[in-house]
Amino acid sequence: MTQKKTLLTIESLAELASVQQPPCLSLYQPTHRHGPENQQDLIRFCNLVKELETSLQQKYPTVDTRLFVEPFEALAHDHDFWNHTLDGLAVLGGPSLFRFFRLQRPVAELAIVANGFHTKPLRRFLQSVDRYQVLGLSLQKIQLFEGNRDVLDEIDPAPDVPRTITEALGAELTEPHQTVASYGGVGGESTPMHHSQGGKKDEKDIDTERFFRAIDRAVLERHSRPSSLPLILAALPEHHHLFHQVSHNPFLMAEGLSINPDILPIDELRERAWQIVEPQYQTRLAVLADEFALAKSNGLGSDDLAEVAQAAATGRIATLLIEADRQIAGWLDGSTGRVKTADLSHPQVDDLLDDLCELVGKMGARVMVVPAEQMPGRTGLAAIYRY
């Protein structure tokens, strides 16, 4: 069994969805960044692990329960982990893998044992329309931030994303031209000796452009493309034009922050970034609502669970909107589209909305998790059909 923390990406969900061998254990809980509140996080985690163990014994009485529970208990003993929690936690374990994700939003407590992983809370983050990234760029270093309307955190760039111009260009970095050299004279006095500056500015400009190209390429491949998040550039004014000129990143927003992020408190950086992202966020939500209203009026959309499930089974769904934090307990037959609702307390229950997301996602549909107040309707879902 492999155990690791991974970046939450579309590929992460695909990996979880590819697990065909049950049982699959899914644990979610809100966590806290600071004390004294975070002192209760570990206690709550251990209680949820016990719930998983009980459910596992009920549904799979013949399996070796300890084999599945031990990775969760090992995480409980990782003191460094519990000292660096964020706002939410997802831990998922099965016969062949164990994954955990620190989340930037609280999640409802949940401990489920089922035939597949419960991934809807993770989709909440990947498919929420208010997420974005910030690239802090200077010639001395780069920084990456990821956040939403409520929070912004610095994240570790992927290992092959260069952090400095020296790291990016290595041996290809132009040797700096010495312009003034001091030589010690009698009594320790120094006399300056001036050298030619010929070509120095041009060489610096070339190095800067090559550095920006390297950063743009690495951030696109390792962060922007996997996440599909809008990217805001935070840099000094003189660097914006050149970076936009060399960039091939389609997620880079035209508007940026003309400031070195090092001098801003993280909350102020978030506020300024959100001022740029919010208009796009509101526009996107309005477009989704309008698209659904038009489709429904033309018989090409529905918010009825049974109808949407039937359409999902036949591959008719082009876009599926799911209400954040909503669960509908039951089972979905992916081959026929038949649904059966159940009580959430049932030990074998799955989340119908989660199953729908997985089914239509495999068929190439666009899945969006939308805040409750922005959903077009009150059923928890809305589908736009292809035909």
C-alpha cells in the first residue's frame, strides 16, 4: 500500500476513481490552523477512525480490519502533520493506496466505507469557481499561492519549478560584468577602478527574458494545466509587460498586481487578488445559471434526480451542476440510471450525487460544484444535456 500526501488535482480524482477493489474508506473532518482549537482535531480524527472500523466490520466482516485501519492510525501519530493542518482534511484508504489532502475550506465530518471512495468534497475544491493561484515573481525568487475568496496560502512549487534565476539558467546564466572594482591601497584606503559596462544591460535583459520563459513553462506544466485555475501575476510594474509578452499560459489573467508580494501581509494579498478574480467568478456563475435555464426551457435540461440519472447512464449530460455540501443517500446503477434513495445512517449507503459526478465525469461531461445560494433550483443538482 502506498501512503503519501499529493496535490489535489484532476489526476488525483482519476486515481481514486480507478480503484475497483473495495472496501474504500473515506474520512473527512474540519481542522484548525492554530491552537487551542487544533488540539481537538486529533481527538476527532481518532473517533472518526473508530467509526470507519465499526462500519468496515459491519459491511466487510471477512476482511482483515487492521490492514485498512493501520495507515489511519499511523497518520494519527504523525505530530508534524497535526501541527500544520489547514481548514479541512480528507483521508482516503483502500487495499492498494492511502492518500490525504489538506484543504483550504472546512468540510463536514464524514466516515464512510463503500465500494468506491467518497470524492464529492474533493470535487468541491477542484470544481469550485472561486479558486485561483498567484505567482509572485522577482529576479531573486518566485512564490506560488493558492486560495479562494476566504483564504490564501503559499504552496510549495513542484520540484522542477525553479525558485531563482540562478536555479533556472544554471551554467547558461551570463557572467555579471564587473563595473567597479576596489583595490586596497596604502593604509587600507581603496581606489575605485572603473570598467566598461558595454553590453551589460542587454545581457541582463536576455537573462531576465530566459528566466521568465523558464518560470512560465514550469508553472504552466506543473501547476496551471493540472489545476486549470486562473493565475494572477504579482510583480513589480517593470516585469509585467515582459512576462506577459513571453508567456504561453492561457490561464494567466490580463490584470495583475503591480507589487512585490513579499511586502504584503497574506490577508492583504488575498484581498487584492480577490478583487481581480471576483468579477470573473460572478460572471461564470451567472452564465451557468442562464445556460441551464435556457436548456431546461428547450427540453435539454433537468433538475430531477431520476431524469438526470437516466440521462447520465446514456451519456447525454454535457454539464452537471452539483450543490456544495449537499448529500443524497442511496445507490445508483450506472448501467441503467436507476436510483434508490436510503437513510444516511445505513452502513452501506453511498452518496448519489457523488456517484453521478463520477459517472458523468468518465463520459467527458463538465462537472461544477456550486454554492447553494447560486444553484438554479433546490434539488441539489441541475443538468444540461448534449441532445
